[in-house]
Amino acid sequence: MSGSALPQAAAGRAQGRASALSARGLNALPRWWPLATLTLFAAVLRLGTLGSQSFWYDEAFTPVHVLRTSLSATLHNVVHTENTPPLWYVAEWGVSRVLGSGEVALRLLSALAGIATVPVAWAIGCELAGRRAALVTAALVASSPLLVWYSQEARAYALLVLFASLALLCFVRALHDPSVRRLAAFALAASLALLTHYFAVFLLVPMVVWLLWSAPVPRVMAAVALPAIVGAALIPLILAQGGHGTQWIGQWALAGRLEAIPQYYLTGYTGASLGHGIELLVLAVILAGVIHGLWCTLTEREERGASIVLTAAAAGVLLPIVLALLDVDYLAPRNLVAAMVPVSALLAIVIAARRTGHVGLCLATLLVLVFTALTIDVDLSPRLQRGDWHGVADVLRSGRYDRAITTVELGAAPLEYYLSPLGNLARNSSVTVTEVDETGYPPLRKSALDPPARGFHLSERRDIHGLIVYRFTSSVPVTLSELTLRHHAITDAHPEVLVPVFSRKAT
């Protein structure tokens, strides 16, 4: 061997030893470390900015109009003001008794549910197609801008996602082994999902049908008896609630709602403002991964796993669409959020299929990085966040006590929350004030700068991240009717008139 070859051989041996040590170091780590890392990653995304955004209307409505000191009064309000099953409200009532009703306290349950969904998603992927699918499914769920959004919202959606995902996991396991224990677990998870949100039924129907087709019928019938009883018990509640607060659904064109469903998954709840270019970028990554995965062909196990989650996702999305076409229209894109976990599992199985090798994992990693960037962008960009009604309240807090506030309907509950005690001014009544604060969002009426009555003048004009505040003041008290105040709202959106609870009212 030549002299020059000796150093090269020594270098090669050293490099080989370093590689072996590195491999042994990775292998020395416990097998659960990727799941632990992804769960911690999900927790950082959800908890790190949990209280940084204001409550929007639906969130603020809960502490203002639903939660009460007694559980019975809270449940009474759920029946008469809400359009969702009671489980989440019962849980939030318990949280509010212990932690209060601040943004972080009321959103904490959703954040914990969103974090807990990550290991459930891992287990779904693992059961369906193995460890590669588990890794990518959990990573997509952890970073999804849509799922992070609802993990930071004080509403029932994140809890629905968790229980629907648990039901899917128990269903998959029961398909492999329809034991009494596994079927009972599916029945419990399905019942909890139904008690959280009515749209859970669309995901559960194909699971029940598949179990009846593939497992012993008597055993399956016994298992589905519990969710069937829960569903039947919810019917009187559904009739009593009567679709409270769903009128806006019919006012949103069905074509627009259908377009929003994939848009929500690709870029998140507020991603539309980023433009179609960003949507196409995310879609291109997904299509590249799917085409490559199908080109490489799936294994038999992967094909079966993909067919299972495809069936669940399709039913969860298509059944509400069919009902909407039949004029039973409660199709709000956010009500389909639980279907996005099986969608993520489907993408993970195809994009990271075993035969795709490193290319599949690289494409999956790219998709996770894009999702993460979009999620972080929401934290950095007020235009992508919920309306800053807390900021509006801070501006209004310096106003006079004898005043009236006009706002858009979506601003009423947040302002009542942040500026308590406020209440709606009764119709056909009037109030004596020296200040009128008008709030809303563009487009503004051409008459927005005009004073609401003689004696008032515009004393302040503010823009709080897209929410507008006009303050009109008068040197002497003026009596204004509720109708006059509503007609002078600065926007064309449906107005509400709020006054301090103890303000002076004229007959």
C-alpha cells in the first residue's frame, strides 16, 4: 500500500467508526422519542400564544351568556342560546370554577385536547400503515394551521377532533380484533364525540357500517347501543335548540363554503387573505407527494389503511354536503374540522409510503415545514388573527360613563366581556348620553363621519388592526332612541347598541 493510501484508509475507518457511534446513539434513544418530540412541538405551538389573541364573538358569548355560577343554570342557557351538545360546556363550567373565565383559562381545554390528539394521530397511523405513517400523521396534526387554530379557541371543536380521532383509532383496532373490550372502547369514544358535537355522527356512520359488515353482528350491535342511546337522548335537545345562531350559514353561498373546505385545510381558518398563491404552493407539495406515492405503489397494508381513512374522511365531508343540497343545510366548513385528522392520515400513508423511500419523507417534511410556517405567521400577523376586540375595549375604556356604544353583531359579546357591565339597549327605548362610540370594520358607510345627532362632534378616530372606532362627544346630555343609534352605525353589518347596565334611560 502506498504512503498516500494509508491516511485515506485511516480516515475512512475513522469516518466509519463515527457513523457507527452516531447510529448507536440514535438507536440508544427510546422508540417513543419522536412521538414525545412531536407532542412537545404541538404543545409549544398551542400553549405558547394561547392568550395572545382576543376572544371573538362565539368565544366571548360563552362566558357572557352561557356560563353561570350553577351548573343547572349553565345547562339551561345551553338549551336556549346554543346549538351544540352539552359536554364541552359542562367541562368549561368546571374549568371556570377553578381557573376563572379569562382567555387562557377558557382556551386551555381546547389546547390540551389539541395536544392529546397528536399521540392519537400517531397511533392511528401506526395501526393503519406502520411507523412511517405514524410519524407523518402526528407531524401533520401537530403543525396543521387549522387544527392549531381550533386548539386555541374556546369552543367545542378541538374536543370534537380528539374524541372523533379516538373513535377512529378504536374502530381501526376493533377491525383487527373485534373483542368486547375494543368494541366497548369504540362505543365510549363515539358517545363522547356525539356529546361534544352533532357533526360527529357523519364520521361515525361509516365506522358502524364497516364494523357490522366485518365483525360479529350481535357483538357490534351491543357495542353501538351506547352511542345509539346517546344520539336518541340528544334529539329533544336538538329540537329545543332549534338551530340557534346558524342563520349565517344560509347567508353564505354554498359555493363559497365548498371552496373554503379545502382552503381551510391547506392554509388555515384565515389563510384566504394570504392569496391563492400560497394555497397553490401547499397544494403543489401535497400533489407531488401523492403522485410520487402512488407511482411507487402502496403495499397491501397501506392500501387497506388508506381505504379506511378515505372512507371516514369522505363520509365526514360528503354527507353534510348531500344534506345541504337537500335543503337540510348546516354545512359550515368549521363543523368538518374532525374530518381533517383522517385526511392527514390518508396523506401520510400515501406520501410517506414505505416504497417512496427518502423522497417521500422529504416531501412529507416539506409539507410539515410549510404548515408550521403558516401557523407561526398567524402568531406574527394581526391580519390573520381574530379581531382585536380587546384592543377596541382598551380604547373605549377611557370613555365617559354616560354613553352608548354601537357595534357590529360580532362585536357585541366581546365588548360585553371586556367592558362589563354592558348590556343591550332595549328596542323602542332611549338613553341619555354625552358620548356615542361607534365600532365596526370596513367597508364603512359614507355617512360614518357624520355625528349621530345635533350637538355631537367627532373627537377621536382609531384603527385597531382593522377594527374601527369613532368617538362622538357632546358638551350636554342628549337623549337618543335605540332606533336612531342603530341607524347611525358606521357599517352596514347588523348593528347592536350597548349601554352601561346602570345608565340613565328615558321612557
